[in-house]
Amino acid sequence: MNYLKNQFYPFFRFFCLVGVPLLIFSSCKEEETSPIPPNILVIISDDQGWGDLGVNGNPSVHTPRIDAMAKAGVQFTRFYVSPVCSPTRAELLTGRYHPRGGIYDTSSGGERLDLDETTVAEIFQSEGYRTGAFGKWHNGTQPPYHPNNRGFEEYYGFASGHWGNYFSPMLERNGEVVQGDGFIIDDLTNQTLKFIEEESNQPFFAWLALNTPHSPMQVPDLWWDRYKNDSIPPHRYQDSESPDKTRAAWALCENIDWNVGRILDRLDSLGKLENTIVIYMSDNGPNGWRWNDGLKGIKGHTDEGGVRSPFIVFWKDHLQAKKIHQVAATIDVLPSLVDMAGISMKETKKLDGVSLKPLLMGEDQDWEQRFIFSHWNGAVSVRNQDYLLDKEDRLFDLKNDPGQLEPIINPSDSLRSLFVEAKTNWKKNVLSELDRNRREVFPIGYSKSTFTHLPARDGIAHGSIQRSNRFPNSSFFTNWISESDSITWDAEVLTSGNYKATIYYTAKESAVGSIVSLEQGENQLEAPVLTAHDPPFVAVEYDRYPRQESYEKNFRPLELGVIHLDEGGHSIALKSKKINGPEFMEVRLLVLEKLDE
């Protein structure tokens, strides 16, 4: 034994003096060189055109923080979105053109993203990221279309289309109705900051979808006062411009800028800015005829002015400041973020987008020529680095005529046929996937969710009942004057069971004592209206320009009780068993809460 001990001792001594330090050094070195997953922050504004930033040449709007981020980061000069809200958001979420995801409308179910699509949030969540979405969703209200079921573990905002009140409105947090706190953009930013500030070993993926400068043009006094007397610079479409709408849009853009600055400052103070990829962009062109750098068209158009968006990528100490002039689009965001985060992604469906990482990192200057397609409501345009074929198959030279002032006269047959063939193939292979005639049925009782919202937007009025506005988003039902009137929702109950039903209503004093009923076939629930609630329209004093959308009220919850719902396709009906006075109630929302058996 002493012999073995004496033989082993020199080796043991050498290992302790040399081997152990080497192992410790090797372990530390491996830990030091292991890449830390970057945080992700995507900020999407609403109806902010290419020309609504100072950095893009607008002399009248003040956006110093976004401008500085663009100058310190990477700014794309030819980045394309869809002409309207929902399709852009679907493409950002999936990396695929929106017809593939079933988007054909911005309301009443046509905005819902198909359930067999994989979202960018689901990918990052599966990689251990904390995921949160804040603000406008616009890709489906009821679970499993709801953001909580599409990869976002935290959600605060409004899922049902657009909103008509920007001052402490009715919102939701993970399905539960809550009251907003102050001006909505400030509130959404505050909620995002809370999410970012949470102490966690996990990286975060934050999705901040702001809902301005989309109308109604509601602006806090602080920001409106900065622009209300400003002169309007001359531009291409000034004869069609509404000056106060433009001033309101600029004021809202400056408010956005202030909030972006708050987020960047907080990331910096937390020591997280160096490891956070920040993207800033808009969802479509401007919502009015205002200065837009001479581009043709506005929101809803497939021309340059309707689809060219600001797109800024900022990653402190990782990306060099530069402008990128290659064409890119919403479909590229998912593959780019996945690539930059070092995630190996299995494609269950082929992506239409490509990773922009080589352009961002300066790794590949030989960028392959490509086509970008824009579509809405049957209109399709296609562009590459040099040319644009518009919806009427007119060809424009974007290098020499970026404003599309004159189509090319007698383009060569080979050039024109190249674009016509590309558009034809896209319609055949992509647009053909879109089913515009599908029946929209709204699910209730998804197994992994507690709450289902059935807003007036998704309902059908019968009898004398009218919608408060021709635009369904954020509307309510009014003029309920007869016991034969009713409201129905085409629904499919996914889980049979008991549900607590709550409606959000207004009612005049004369309606007290009336009886409302909720019905699904033979399943019925009745409740009396015990409290009058007749508020005025809210926050109308902040409208700086006449609105097209419905005005809103502060609707009061009325808990009806518990109703049993049978599984399957059934219409859900709201009726009255008795009406006191000349008018019954106005209805904004029905919430069904699935109860544990």
C-alpha cells in the first residue's frame, strides 16, 4: 500500500498544481465565451408612414429619439409592409405572406391567423424566452387565436381590431377585462417597461404594438399644443390634405418617440441595452394625404406610399451604423431574428422570407436579386431592387422615378414579362391559398384558456338593433327597442360545461327592471337590469379631427350568472324577456368565463 501511495503521490501532486487550475481555467473560459441569447424588442406603430419621421426628411415632425436610433443603428430605405394592419402583423408573426395565413379582412374573423401557422413568439418561447405582447393584436380575439395561445405568456392590450378611446379605455390582461391607466401609448409603454424590468435568468421577447397615429386622432393636450398652430409644408398631395389630421398625426408620432426614448433609457440603466435587439417599424403607409417624401399612395394602396415603411434595427455594440438599400419586407423579420438569436428552427411550413443577418452584419455584399409582393383586396404589386409592376400592370423605374410619376413607356418585352410572370405565379401559388368565402365561426371554451370575449364587433344585430358605426371594430349595439330584437354570435363551443356570463352595457333609468336573457338552444339564463348606467361618450374633447370610427362609452359589467353550454356549433343569443320604457340597453361585450367542474 505504501508503495502504491509513493508511486501515485508525484502524479497527484502534479495534477493538483497543474491539472486542477487548467480545468478551472477551461471551465471559466467556456463560460465566458458561451453566447448570451439576446433580448428582443419589436416596436410597431400604426398608420405611421415612411415620411412621419424626421430622419426620413420630414422637417415638421419631431422624432429625435427614433432619429438617433436610426443614425446609430441600421436603417433600411426599401422595407415593405402590407397596405393595412392585420396582414402586416400576420407576416411579422409567421415569416410568410398573409394569404397563406388566411388573412383577408381587418374585422369579423377575416383578420384571424390560421391555427396551423407557427409564430415567432412560439419559437422564442420554446427556446426559453419570456414572451410578452402589449397593445394592438388584430389577428384573432377568441382563444385559440388570442395572443396568449400564440406564444405570448403575457398580454395586455386589446385583441379585437382597433380601439375608439385612447384615454383609460377598457383593455384586457390575459383575458380578464381591466381599465387602462391614462393615455394608451404611455400605458402600453409602462406595461412593457414592467415586463422588461422583471428580474429573470431568461431572455425576453417583447412585442409592443402601438395603436397610433391610427385614427381617431385623439391627442393629449401636451402633444397637441406643440403642433396645433404649425404650418403645413407643401407636398405632392397637399390639395387632398386635412391639416388638423396631419397635425394630430405628427403630435402622436412625437408622443411615440418620447415613449421609445423612455424604453431605450431604461434598457440602458438596467444594463440590458447592449444585449437587446430593438426593431422599430410601422404596419402600413400613412392614414392620410400628408408629406410622405413624394411617394405615391397612402394606407390601403399597394403603391410605394402605401407599403414602404420605416425599418430600424438597433443592437448596441453589435451592429455598425449604416443604411441598407436592398429591398426587404415583413416576411424577413422572423427568419432574421431567429438567425441573429442563434436559434436552429425547424420549418414546418416553408418561409417566404429570408434572414437579413448577412446584410445587418456586413457578412455578404453579394445580395441575391429578389421580388417583393404586396397585396390587399385583390390588388397585387410586385417590385425588385429597380422596378415596380403596379396593380394595373404598369411598370415603373424606381431608381429614377421613386415617386411613380410616370410609367415606363414601351418597356422591353423581356423586362415586362419578367414581372408579369412573377405576379402571375404569386397569384397562382400564394394568393390561391386564401379562402375569402369561409364561414366565420367564433370559438368558445378553448381548453387552455379561461375567458372568451364575444365583442359586438363579431355579433349580428336582429330587428331594430343597430351597430354604433359602420366600422365594426370598437363598435357597440344600440337602438334595442323591442322584445323581438336580439343579438347573436355564430359560435362553436369547444368545451361543454358551465360558464359565468358577463355583459358590458349601458341602460337608461327607464330600463331598470327589464330582463335580459342569454340562450344557447334550450340552455338559458335570465337576469334583471337593476342599475341604470347612461354615460356620455368618453374623451371626445381630445378628438382633434372628426372621426370615422364609433365613439365609445364606459360600459358597466352586468354579471348574468352561470349558463351551461353544450359542445358543438351553436348560435349564442342575447335577448330580452321584458323591456321597461322605450329603450332597453346598449351592449359592447359578452365575456364567458369557463368554470372548473
